[in-house]
Amino acid sequence: MAKQLDMFRPTRAPAKPKPRTLHVADAGTADGAGRYGVVTLRCGVCDHETGWLPARSPAVEEKGRVCPKCKGNPANVKPRGGTADKEPS
């Protein structure tokens, strides 16, 4: 009987997974004893690279993180002002 109210509620769309494009580029330790792990992360979409961040567990870091710059969407990346993108005149 606890699920009776669910009959009258509109159904929700399933949650969209966040694209995780930041992956580990380099890893190390902050002290000589190897207790504090640190990582640098690089985005595969916009080439954004973070500085040294405190690492979480290795299993969590393998999954990646959401890029704060492009959010995993190539449409959010602003084109660079270089001449390689332009056609020769």
C-alpha cells in the first residue's frame, strides 16, 4: 500500500549521466612517506589541465571527474584565436 501514490504522479525522465572527461595525467605523493596522494588531471575534450589536487581513492580516480571548464560537452569549448582554424586568404 505504500506505493499507492506513485500511480498518480507523472513519471520522471531518467537522470542523464555526467560525462567524465578529466582523467589522471600524472600522480605522485606530497610527502616522502607516500601517505598523501596527489594527481593532475587532463580533459580529453578541451585539453584543460588542473594543477596538483589531493587524490581520492584509486578506484574513484579511475572513473574520472567532470571537467569544470567544458562540462564534457565539446559545444561548450570556445575556439582558440589561433590562425590554424582559419582558411588561408
